[in-house]
Amino acid sequence: MADIDIRRDVSLKPYTTMRCGGPAAFFAEPESADQVGEAFEFARRESLPVVLLGAGSNVLISDKGFDGLVIRIGKPMSRIDCKISDGAGVIDCEAGAMLASFGATCVNNGLEGAEFCCGIPGAVGGAVFMNAGAYGRQMADIVKEVTYWQDGDIRKISGDEADFGYRKSIFSGMEDTVILGMKAEVPEGDITKIKEYADELRQKRINSQPLNHPSCGSTFKRPEGYFAGRLIEDAGLKGFSLDDSGARVSEKHAGFVVNVGGVASATDVYRLIRYVQDKVFSTSGVRLELEVKLIGDFDL
């Protein structure tokens, strides 16, 4: 396989679902675990910080960009392989595959339990990293094994060893580690009912979430005993914007900050996020914690 292509000064805006942010000083999209290692070796030689990017659905990148190497695990590492035997399906899935594609593979093969994945706009690697979930299910329920790169070695751990929690996993605290893929296991079921349920969840998402505007997805973690969207709505911020920049609290779901028209800067979005956190704290005493990962410098 050819050496990995390292590009300079690459705009990250097209690689995020919020559609804002500055450039990466260096950018790589590996096609294999070996190329992941090459990318990290390049960063080591050049003394560069590294950040990982998948589908870009849960990140906000500074307008100043990232002065280091961005490694994007994307389409070149997105294989999905499904095998069914003894009433269950085992799905080997590379980290760059879209979670919705993984969910659709399960649904179309009559496998039950991954329907919640069908509408989540993220990649499998990121979903495993943060234990993504929806509608009462999460990755921890279906992941049986995770394959990852660390310090030049390819390693595997079981789903139990991944130490999944609410929007976190063992990988949340690991540095210089790249999730390469997962093995999931789900049982066979009634394919008609499975497809109907998957369609029902997709429609719920369409009805309740602002899918017509760029966003990072759910902006805040759910505080214990509360719902972030409800706290924001109770603070009078549903549909709120600080200015006409395009950054706005969604009128459809207050738990989402959206980029109306795709014209807001990352700074516009961040200023609004901070305002929402402060306002909710002043009205409820609850400090909302970001679910979105900030990349780069956000000093205001």
C-alpha cells in the first residue's frame, strides 16, 4: 500500500456537520491500520498534536482551526461484513462506516436491537468512543469487541472491558489511540416488525429534531434527573439567538444549537452555547455539560 498522503492547510468545515471552523495545519485520511501508524509517526517527527475526526457530528472546531495533524477515519475504512448463524448476527464494522449504514445492515438482515442506530449522524468509531445511544438503547448493548490501534500495535478488548458509561468509554481517557472497528452481535427477529420499528424511530427523529439545519447533534449531556432541552426551554431560550449570525437554539428541540443557513462561525456558536449554559445555571442551578467536543482555541 502507498504511503499515507499528508495534506497541508485543509479546511475542516466540510468535514463537520455544523459546517463551520477553520483549517487543519496537516490532514490525513488513512486507508489502513498501517497508515494510521504512519500518520502518528509523522506527528511524532514534527512534534505535532493530533486530533481524531470521524463523521464530524459531535465536534465544534475553532475558527482558527487546529495547529496540528487531524486524522480522519472515513470512507476508506468503512467496510461492513454481516454473518448470521444460530439465530444471531455478527457484524464486523470498520470505524469509518456511518452508524446509520451499520443500523441499516442489521435491519435489512432481520437483526433486532440496532434500530436506534439508523438515524444517528455519526461514524461507528465515534459512536463506540462516546457510547452513542438513543431511544433507550446504546452501543454498550450491542458491542462485543473493539479493535483499536495504540502505540504501533493492533489490540482488541471485549465490550465489557470497554467500560461503557453515559456518553463515554475506556477510550475517552486514552491518548494516541484510534478505534479501528467493532464486532457487534444482535439476535434475529421478525424482519417486518424490525423495519417498522426502524421507520418509526426515523420518523420520531424527523419530527423532533432540526435535521434541516447544520448542527453538532445534541449539544449538551443530559443532567442527572433532568432533560437539557427542558431546562433550556424553561429558561426561555427555545428559538433564541444572540444576533443574526445564524447561530440559534433550535425552535424544534431546545437541546440543539443550529447553524441557520450555514453562515455562523464557530465563535458565534460557542458564544451562544456559553450564554445558554450561564442562563440555565442562573434559572435552575444546573450547569449544563457539553456533549460536543471542542477542538482548537475558543478564547473569547
